[in-house]
Amino acid sequence: MKIDPNKVPKHTLYTGVQIPAVGLGTFGSDKYGPDAIAQAVDGAVRAGYRLIDCASVYQNEDRIGETLSRLMQEGVVSREELFVTSKVWNDCHREVEASCQKSLKDLQLSYLDLYFVHWPFPNYHAPGCDGDSRMADSKPFSVEEFMDTWRQCEKLVDAGLVKQIGMSNMTVAKLKAVLPLCRIRPAALEMELHPAFQQPELFDYAVEQGIQPIGYCPIGSPSRPERDRTEEDVAATEMPVVREIAERHGIHPALVCLKWAAQRGQIPIPFSVKEPQYVSNLACVTEDPLTDEEMEAIRLADCNCRLIKGQVFLWPGAESWHDLWDEDGTIVG
């Protein structure tokens, strides 16, 4: 099945550039290797996806690049039709251009449409590490260090290596501290967003600032690493209101989550390597919208349940993962 990309809603960034309202995530967690991800990208683009969300730390950009190159050579899609994102990982905050150039080489592209600072501090963990892993010289968020990284990102725009730049895993307090210092403001903000964790304050603040929210874990990330799982977690697809709406529409609860996301105004980037799933994930935003009453019912069901807690990034002296997220409105550390 192929979905006409022109039927997929789009958002306009403050730069005037349009971005599809749904994308394909490429974080395979601990379960899917680069070949499976690359195969999913191939099938997704052929099915109508035009937004592909990548990151250097996912360790699969070289295989995705081979796939994108082949798709363009075959005439399935042109570079101008694609919207490709990537991210600088925490260990490259002082070497942003080198990181970007590596992603460009791996993805076999001459430019990226959007380049994110993946996390707002240089605290590093190795891919696949356990939840108790810590880097000895981790440190709390620093406006000065973050802005050094951001100015390097701004130079990527100046050089034509990226069209837009964005932030990820920020808080309102951190945004208020850095936005006045930006020469080029972020076009988008990646953040965890799903019916069980709606982040209304951060979402609304981003929108007020002209920053497009992009939601990761839009269906609750059932494939997330074991280190990010706790007994208190709420699965978005198991929420009673989501299941009731799914039954009413005759669809899987995951599709309710995606419809809610797209209609709310964020861009969900669900991940799947299974063709029926990634096709349905894209098609669902082109048909049978949720009613205003259903949207409101989901809004009221927010559980404030963060799934990606980020505890591997904690610094010596931090009390818990809550310290990463400035929950009282002030920057911790």
C-alpha cells in the first residue's frame, strides 16, 4: 500500500520550510540492527514517508544512507522531497561540525534538513549500556557550554550543511535561559510526547516561541531499552480512554495515539520495522480524525509518566533522574 505524500498533513517551520506531520523514527533500541532499520526506511519511503528521523548514536546512518541513495537513484524519491534529520551526540559537543560531516557522509547527503543537539549536556554513555552506567566526569547543564555547542550548530547553517537546527530533551527553564542568546533560533524541539506524558507546559511554551514540537515515543515506546523501564510506567496503548476510542474507531490503540499527536500539533516519529505497522502509522493521519470530545478525553487522561528518564546522564551528586528535568521550574545543578 502506498500513501500519497501530498495527502499527509504538513507543518510550516518559522523558516517557511514545510515538514511532514508524521515521520519514521530509526532508533532500533537493543532489538533491531542496522540492516532491519535500513530495510524499514526503504519500505517506508516507498510507502509514502518523507520525514526520516536519524541520529549518529543509533549506529545505523551508514546503512540508511545506502538505502536513501538507492531510492534516489531509482527515482522513487528526490532529495528535495525528503526531510532528513540527524543529531549531534553528547560526546561531540565540542566537535559539532565533525559530527555533522560524519552523518552527512554516512547518510550520503550534501545537507541535512534539520540537525538537533540530542541532549543538552555532554554527559556520555555507550550505546547499549545498563541503567546503572554513569560517566565519572558527567556534569549538570551549563548555559555557557550549551551555547558553545549551539553556536557551532549555527555555523552549520551558515555553511549550508544544514537547513535548520533544533534542540531536544530540553525543559522550559533551560529554553528560557538559552533562547535569548541564540542568533539562529531552534526550528523544532524533540521531546517525549504520548497520551500518558503530554508535557503541556513545555509543549505550549515551544509553540508560543514558534518552535515546532516533534514527539518521540509517540505510542509509548514498547521497544525501548530495558534500562528505561520501571514498574510505575504507564503504557499509552493500555490507557482505558485510548482503548475505548480505538474500539470506537475500529483501529489499534497505537493509531489513536498517532491521530491524537498529529491533531494536537506535534509531529510523531513512530518506529517500526513491520510494513503493515509503518504503513498504518502514516495512513491513519490522512483519514477518520478523532472528534473534539475524544481529543479532550485524552488530554484529561494525562498521567505525567515519563518513560525516557535519562538516568544514565546523571552527574556525581545528583539525587535522581528527576534532577535532569527541572521539575520545579529552575535548572538543577
